[in-house]
Amino acid sequence: MRKLSDILPVYAIEHDAILSKYGDVTIAFQIALPELFTLSNDEYEAFHHAWIKAIKVMPVNSILCKQDWFTEAGFQPDYKTDQESFLSRSSNRFFDERPYLDHKAYILLTRKARKRKPASSLFSTLLRKHIVPEETLDAKFLHEFLNLTGQFQKILTDSGFVQLERLRNEELADLVMQYLNLGQHDGVIRDIEFKPEWKIGEFHCQLFTMADAEFVPAMCGSRINYDKYSTDKTKFSVGFASPVGQLLSCNHLYSQYVFINDTQKLFQQLESKKLRLQSLAAYSRENAIAKEATDAFLNEAISEQRLPVKAHFNLLSWTTEASQIKHLRNLCSSALTQMDAKPKLETEGAAQIFWAGIPGNAADFPMNETFDTFSPQACCFLNLETNYRSSLSPIGIRLGDRLTGKPIHVDLSDEPLNKGICTNRNKFILGPSGSGKSFFTNHMLRSYYEQGTHIVLVDVGHSYKGLCDLVKGYYFTYSEKEPIRFNPFYITDEDVLDTEKKESIKTLLLALWKKDTESFKRSEYVALSNALQLYFDRLKADSSIFPCFNSFYEFLKDEFVAVLKNDNVQDKDFDVSNFLYVLRPYYAGGEFDYLLNATENLDLLQQRFIVFELDNIKDHPILFPVVTIIIMEVFISKMRKLKGIRKIILIEEAWKAIAKEGMAEYIKYLFKTVRKFYGEAIVVTQEVEDIISSPVVKQAIINNSDCKILLDQSKYQNKFDQIQELLGLTEKEKALILSINKANDPNRKYKEVFISLGGVVSKVYRTEVSPEEYLAYTTEEKEKIKVQAYACKHGGNLERAIQELAAEFTHN
């Protein structure tokens, strides 16, 4: 038994660098890598070339060590009980302790001390009884090395794929302790023993190495195909080393070493080796083959200007359960096999390899455990990806990581705009029936509502009834017993009668009076303006009059007709009799007397969640045009009057009918201007033909929606090229979209969604929710009826109904 402090190779940590007891200097960075499943083939190549360029600037006798830590963790929700809604609490409980792999990556750049002897398995600081530094830290030596590491950092960050943050003294000390304790941060220094079995504290360890050309894949590249997400039409890519990275679901450390030696010296050694092999070639075929291989290596190095390096890669995994060791070996062997590497379980050299991995001790790596290669090939084995990252923005939606379902906070509105990724907040959602389109939209709207957004919804399928009832919003729908009712004449205390309000009422009255084919005269417009002004003056003078269409009609009939006579207004200028006759059906006793005389749900400006369900009237020649005008007036009023408050208008399949009724210009206007009023316009559709056939959608909606959201398009796989061209999707985005739901976890219930922000950032997420959220969003008729039945049992308490039903779902 030896004390760790006696043999630890770290001599000092100062000037934000590690000095080994041999005088080797190490600078360390924490690196933020691209997210898994987000890079295209071209991006993998560009990232790979950035690594090659960065390694080229490293000095002779330096070492690049990259350590990727993957540790099992459980999701910890941020509970804010006093601020959380019922559904947010349910979501937090559902995802509490959701297992995932936490990933941290570090780059350690080491420059060997002068006159440093190369280490081997037979000679290591671990085996020395006394260690005395051969040289102290030289300021010039350090300054020169810092310049080169600065260049290395700049090349990688300029690539746009990564961010590097230099570790300071305290962080370097933590990194050393993290390594010796296998990523644990509990302040306990664990015993390390290699025989009879390798254990670090309570952890049983297994080490697999790629230390010889015999065990390394014959072919390598920047990426490999990921068959689970590939289709006949598209090949889905992941990084070459991803099978031993994020895709390996156990505690593990993937260490990558690239040694930059004196090239001229190496060439001389290889030339001497070639001559020896040539002279011995007659005695052995192996010697002849080895001579040809050495020749080919030298020729490639000189002709292609390749940088020859020595490399080593190893995979260290651990578990607290001895019974899991066999399972661990199988996982790691399978991961290495996916790279076409031969799994080699390291036993004899494990101690020296592990010891050399201590941050700052890479110069002590046993060189007989390395193999000769070129930097482009060595860079193929670097892990290039990490797991999904959450946005720090307070605005957004909770979605899930593709691999594990770990909750991710995603900002689809403000952050993309602030970063210049998007120029507007508008969204276009496309998903065929059954793809989870309404489910995702419910989830998104609930998130925005809880963050203070005003939402106006135009629907044609009762998809949002449950959510509207839960947040106690206004739900406008038409039935014989309870027809849809509005009151455009009512003005709340917070509202004012401004020009915009009067204009919207005039537009409505003209739409009721005139057909689409009829035009109105200037005199008729002026007469209506006067009528409205006098009517509202009358309301101020007599508070007993309730503002609605009935009282307005009576005012016209009883008072305004007299005003017109006094002013000698002729019928040809304004035919008031015709006006009153045409609008008679909307007055008390008329066929549509309910429509504009509502006495409830009047405060639409301040109401934050409003649903207009148009399913029963979408083909009605009178009701539908009137209702759509009122809806537009409601949202424009919110858009212009609610300063500093986010507004959303979402139009489901109703946009098709709205476009037919001459509202195309309004939709164009809305999509182009809503951004200026801190608003978002969202259109949802399910049929590809709808997009292609409608010039409104094609020109106004798609071109002005920087956020495109697509759900499962597998049924359109054979004609997806048309969708791709129409939406301006890249090949990378096409591969992502066609990978949706290809390899879902059979043990969990969810669907995936593709989100593209400005065509720059594209990802696929899980839409996985708690049972309570599911019951609030469901569009399945049986489930909706059951929820309503349970609500009736609890006196209309929807929350209690959902809680009880969710508990039954969970038990079943």
C-alpha cells in the first residue's frame, strides 16, 4: 500500500497550468461540443478538418489528450411550488430522476519537459519510489506554449462548432480529483487497487484499448451511418466515435491521445526500419509486408503532406455492482464493434494507462501502447458530440432529448431572434392526422400561456377544449342550444373607443350589409362613421343603455333616421331603410339575433386564452364571414393595445376556409406585421396538398415563418422532395424529418417532432408528457368523454378529474 500523495505526478497547479514532477506543462480547456444528431455530412467534414488544422499548430513533443466523461445521472426539476400550475407540477413529478448520461469534455494540452525520456509500460512515475523535478517552470517555455495553445483554441472556436473555456487553478485541482474518483464530486478520495481485480473505491473497472493497428478499424472517417434513423431515401449520420460516446449507455470515460513528435526524427527511424525489413524480407513474408507498409506510410506522409503522429484511444467503464461487470463488457465490446474496432480488454498495462490519464501526466503515457498514424486518421477517433442543451431563456417549451427523454427547455421565439437566427417569431406546423400535431400544439400553447402570453385560437376540431377549460379561458363554439355569441359594441373599462375600434365595427357592418361583389360608396362609409359616433355619445349620456347590436339598431331606427332627414341625406347617398332591412336578422327576434348581442365573455382584450371553434359554421355563408371578422378584430385589438405583452394567434385548419372568404389579404398582413407588436402568428395544417395549392400559404405564411415544425412525414416519404422544395429544407433537414419516430423507446409513450429555426438550427425532440398533461391535451374522443365524465363526478373540477384518471392510467 502506497500513499497517493507520495506518488501523485502533479507537482504544482499555478498560473492556470499543471506542472508535473518531471516539469511537463499542461493547459486544460472545457469544451462545449455540438449536440448529437444535429450535424450534416458536410458539417462533420468541416469539424474534422478544424481538428486537423488545430493539431498542426501544436509544437513538437506535445500531447493532445481529450477526455470525455459520461456519467449516469437523474433529472432534477426546479420545483417552484408557489408559482407552478397543476400541469407543471405533474410534469416535474413525472420527469423527476429521469435517467440520462451527463457529459463533460476536456482538452488537455501537454508539452513535455526538455530531455524527457519516453515512458513505457516498464517505466512510469507510478513505479518510481522517488520523484524529483528535473526542471522548474521556465517563463519563456510557458509563454511560448501559451501562444500555441491560444492558436489551437482560436482555430477550433473559429470553426463555429465548439466553445473552449480555459480551466483555472481551482478547476484544474477539481479535474485531477474528478479523475482519481471516477467523476464523483463527494470529496472522498478513493483507494485504487489493480489486483486481484481493478477497483477504485466501490467501483469495479473495465478498460478497453485501441493501442495497436491490429485492434483499430481498417477504415475510418469523420462520420458513420446511424442505421436506426436511416431510410431508403436518406442516410442518417453520427460521429465516427459516437458509439463509444453518447450512444454508450453506461458510466464511462473515453480518452483520446494524439502525440506530436519530431517528424524528421520519426522519418529517420522509419527509413532505418524499412532498410532492416528489406534485408530480412527474403527470410519472412511478414517482413516483406511490413516493409511495404512502412514504405507506403512514408510515401503518403511526404506526398500528401500528412502529419505523422502516435495515437492511443481507450474506454474505461465502471459499475458499483460486481454482477454487472459482464453486462458492462458486452456493452463496451458492442460499442467498439460498431466502429469496426476489435475489443481488447486491457489487463497488464491498465495501471500505467490509467495513471498516465491523470490530468498533467500525459507525458508519462507508455509509448509501447500507441500506434503510428496520421493526424486526419487520428482525428476520426475524437468524440465530436454531446447531449442536448437547455436554453437559459425564461420563455419556451419543455421537450425531450431524443435518446433518453431528459427534459430540455427550448426557446422557439426570443433566443433565435436575439441571436439573428430568425427574423420573426411566426411558426408553420405541418403534420398529417395522427402524427401528434394537435398534441404538440396544445403543449406549446400551454407553456406560452403559463409564461404570460395572450392566445387567440381558431380551431375546427375541438382540439383545445380540454386545455381551455383547464386554464378557464373563453371557448366560443356554435350549437343549436348555445350558439356562438359576440358583442363588438361593448367597451370595457380598460379599453377605449379609438379609431381602430370604430374602423373594425364599420368593417363588420359593411360585411353584413354588402355582398363580396358589391362595393360601398364614400357617403355610406361617412354615414356609418357618424352613426357610430353619435351612438357612442348617446351611450355616454345614458348609462342605462346596454351597448350591443340591439341598442345600436334601435338608435339607428329611432334617432339616426331623424338626423339623416335633418341633414337632407338622400337614399342614393345612404339608403338607411335598406341598411335596416338587411341587418334586421341580427336584431332581437331575428334569425341571428344572438350573434352580436352577447352579455357574457365581453372582456376579450384582457382574456388571455380564447378559442373560437368554427367546426359547425365553417360552411355557413353568413355566420362564418361575420365570425372571422370578429376574430381578426379581437386579435388586432390585442396586438396594438397590449404593449410589452406577448401575443399569439394560432389558426388551425380554419385557415383554408378563411382564405376562401376573402381573408387572404388579412393573413398576409398578419404574418408580415405581427412581429412588430411582440406577436406570433402560427398556422397548423395536415395535408401537403393544402400547402401546394394555396398561394396564400405558399407566399405569405411559409415565407414569413422562420420556425418550421414538422411531425411524422413517413407517409409522404416517396413525395417528400416536393415538400422539401416548397419549404426550402436542406438535405440534413430532410434526413432529420424522415428519421422521426424511427427508433422510439417501446417502453415510453411519446412522438417526435422536428423543429427548424431559420434553416440554421434544426433538431428532432421528443414530445413526452406526464399522464395529467396527456389527459388535458388528448383529442381521442373516448378519452375526452371519460375526462368530462370524471369532471361531472367531481362537480366540474377538471383538475381533480384528471388527477384521478391519471392515477388509474399509471396503475394500469
